Amino acid sequence: WRCLKENERDNALKVLYNKYVLKGHGDPMKFNDFFSVKLFPYCKPDIAKLYAANDAKITYELFKWQLPYITPTNEKCKRNHLEAVSSLIWDVENPLIAVCQNLHRNGIYVDKTTSASLIKRYKEEEAVEIEKLRQMVDEALASSSYVPPFGTKKPFISGKDFNPKSPPHVKYLIYDVLGVDKGRNGTSTDKNVLRELNLPVADQILKVRSLGVLISTFVEKMPNATTPDSRIHAQFKQTGADTGRLSCANPNLMNIPSHATDIRHMFRATPV
């Protein structure tokens, strides 16, 4: 349906069925109109199958309604100039269903030996960079003449207490302790703003943040996302992005940073 009408407001099965097959005059029941989610596991199969069978029925009816529009020889397809869309559906999108399903079923193998080595290396590197940042924060506090207004509590009192992920902590360090001019960005702690400041402590904050993201999002998360076969069985979605490109989820294997080539070494062909 996304190929036929990419700007449809709601692509849910029952919404499309009611809008096009029933011409807006029906009221297709939703799951929770029949069953409570918590009670459904205790529902009798003879009753539950009625709901499941109805979904299959309306899916087929919606398909029959769509079919003339994606059949190049049909007048409805010609009249709406959908010949190219029809080719896209039959020659690209439909064959891609099997490809995405095979990607999900086969999975991507993760080398646990490599991942364990990466976790150790990145954790050690993060500890070193955090210690550097703490020293820089302590030096900034020692050399600053800034005194908070009466009754105002300091977000942190030493480098050990400083949290580079906390916007209030970073804001206090940069704009109060170091006295950086707020400028057009105000007291933003966004990475682009910090990068523009070109301050050693701001660059160190970004470095620590970046390492933290690499560890939590990739180095630790990916090995934990494997099943007993040491593979990640992610979902590859043909309609997961509004732009029409392929997307990936649970977990997303398409956003592994290109600059972190060592992280990509975790993914291997299955050993023979």
C-alpha cells in the first residue's frame, strides 16, 4: 500500500479495509474489542480463531481491491498511470520479501571472542578518558572565580562527581565555571555546539560521550542480542522508513559507525 499511496495517513489493515473496501461505511473490530491482552492466552481456541480468521479474510479482500491497480493490463492501472508502480511492486518489493525473511531467519553471526576483546579494550579506554576529563574539570574548578548565587546548589563539586552525559552538569561547567559566552545558542550542550567551542574540556566531554555510546549501543548490546546460535536475528523492514529505504530493528544493524572498523570485526561469516 505504501507503493500505491505513500502519503496515506494510516496504513493499518483495518483502517485501509474500512476506507476502501467498505467505502467508509463499516466498523471493522479491533483486537481489544474482542479480547483483553492479558486474558487472551486463556481464550478458547475455537473463539480466538474467529478473530484470526477474520484478519485473514479482510487481508484477502483488501488485496483483491488493490489488485486491479497493480495489474499493468487493467484499465484501473492504466487510468491512474500506475504501470511503473506496478513494476516496482512485482519486480522489486515482492521478491524482496523473501530476501528480508531469509536475512531474519539466517541471522548475522557474532564472534564472541572478538566481542569480549572489544568490550575489555573499550572499557579500559573509556576509564582512561574519564580520568582525563575529571582532571580537566578539577583544574577548571580550581582556576575559576565563579561563585553561584546565594541559595543555589552546585550540580557537582569535583571532577569525580561530574557527569558528561548530564546537560545541567555540562552547562554549569561550560557557561558558569569557564564563563563561555552564551552567544546565539544560549546554554546548549548539544554536541555540535560543544564542537564549535573548540575547548579542550569540551572536546574531552565529546570523546567520553562517544565512547559511552559505542559501548552501550554496539560493543555490549550486539553480543547480548544474539540467540543461542550466536546470531543476531534482526528485523529488516521494507516500509520502516518514510523515505522508502530499507530499515532494520531489534537491533538496528544498519547504524554501526563506519569509523569504528574494529566493531565491524565482530560480525563474521559462519565458521566452517
